[in-house]
Amino acid sequence: AAAAAVAIAPVAAGVSRRTMVRAAGVGLAAGCMGTWFEMSHGVVCIPVMTLPPLQLGQQVAVGTTVFGVAVRQLISATLYAADPSTDIDDVESLSRIMDVQAGVVLAVSGTFSALSTATLASRLASKHVRRANGLFLVALALFLQWRESKILVSEAQKSDGQLEDDDEPAEVLEPGTSGPAFVAQRFPEPEAEGAIVAHPVSPASPMGDLPRLISLGALAGASLGFFGIGPAWMLAPILSHTAQAGAIGSQAVEASVGPQLSGALELGAFASDERTRTTACIAMVPPSVAAAFRHWSLGNVPHMGGIAIPLAAGAIVGSAVSGQQLADVPCDADFKYGMSILLFSYGCWLFLGPIVA
């Protein structure tokens, strides 16, 4: 027993067992709430950890939380890769579940942004990071209501048998015909075996869509690096609702990919189609890992074994339990409205309230 205690002591040096249990409890609750409200568990973790009894500094709370975000992103990507219906070594097979080109752009821009904003957050005074986080929480509250409005519109269109489709129709080419360079997405049509789909060149083609993808990737990376909050749940609906014809998230593109995504136009509870959500999830793996590593190297994860690991483990368990037990109990709009009010109020308090040294 003594030897075991000695072996465990260095892992959680300076952290009591009670603190470890509290961190695990915060992660468990945040994982449950994050899954039920369809948002990152960091939205709950960071505010709670900066308050008593944990009362971590703002930068430490961000660094500790983003470690768990990186672990969850890696697990999500692994689950996608482990799907037997997807051959990750085959580009065409992988392209059925995600937009590979867009994912690469989002990942690269997000990684650079995550690294730079994590460094910036460490160099700024804690009061400035706190006030910036307050503004971010206010923005999150508004985003939750915007997303809910898009979900309600989608549900209304579905019930009326109407689905908006303002995108340019996809062009079906004969086998062996190549489409425009850097634009063609070649997938067999469900009803025409061997046919190739190529989306016409437009201002929103992959080359023309680069500014949008780079900007959104950079913003997503900043969410990770500066605020410690996983951005995939925000990135996917924004991609879907800012897309023009021929771009990732546009209905004509996502509906024409193949039979695996035959319900792509049904945006569901995430205000985004399945393929765009998968793209956002996988694209955010490198930025989340980069943000976690940068915060760790800057000393913002001082209690890896005592707080960060229990927090991440609790979030993973909470997310899994909530996903299983609450799968048939969707979060009511009134609860989402209440969460928005809570985030808005707390964000205002962070920005306008007194700064305690």
C-alpha cells in the first residue's frame, strides 16, 4: 500500500484527493450537459473551475479544459475511423463522410490560430482574458438562439414537405470524364452506378471558398487556444448556413454525395447535415491537440494528474452516459433558452463585474 501511495503521489502532487473528485465531478456534469445541450463541455467546465471551491486562474482553467477537449476530439475521430463502412485509406470512401479538401484547410488554419491564441492568452493579464471570455460567453448565448431558430425552420420545412434548395444542380458526368480542376467531387450516384458527380465552378468552389474556410478555421482555432472550448459544434452549423453553391455545407453538395447520407438535407438537432458535422469534428482534431500541447508547454496545465485527467475522464463518461440515457429525451427549447440566459448573464458579469486578484 505504501509503495502504491508513493507511485501515485507524483502524479497528483500538490492536489488533494477531494480536489481530484471535484474535478471528476465537474467533468461528469459538464459532459452530460454538453451532450444534452449539443455543445462543448468546456462551456460549463471553465466557468465552474474559476469559481470556488476549485478557483483556478483563467488561463489554468482554459489549459486544463482544452486537454479534455483534445482527448474527446481524438476519441470522436477514432470512432469515425473505426466504422467498418468507411475505408480511411481510400480517398473516395473517406470523401463520402467528410469533405477532405475543406477539412484540410480548416485543420491547418485552425492549428496555426490555436497555437498563436494560446500563446496570446498566456501573455495577457488574467483580467483581460476573463473579460474576453465574458464577451465570448455572450456570443455563445446568442449563437445558441440562432442555432435553435435554424433548427425550428428546418423542422417546419420538413413538416410541410418543403426543403430549401437554392444551390446549383450537380452535373452528372459519364465514367472516366474529369470535371473542373480542384472542384470535382467524384462520387457514384445512388441511382446511376459508376456515374461521377462534379459540382460546377462557382465563386464558392473550393478555390473560391478558401477565404471562408480559412477564416472559420482561424476562429475555431481561437476558440480552442484562447477560450478552451471545442468549436466543432459551432463550426458545423455555421458552415452549413454560410455556404454558397458548390461549397461544403450547401444542400446540393451534401445531398448528392451518396446513399450513406440520403438524409443530408434533414439538419436535425445540430442545425447541420451529417457530412458537414463529420468534417468539422475531424478537422478540429489537430487544432485541439495543438492548443492542449501549447497550454501544457506554457505551464497552464499544472495539475495534469490531479485535475486535468480526472476532468477529462469525467467529461468522457458523462458524455457517454448522457448519449445513451438521454438519446430519446431531446433537450427542450425552453431549457436551451434558459442556458442562453445563464451564459449571457454570466458573460456580462465577467466583463462588467469586479476583478478579484
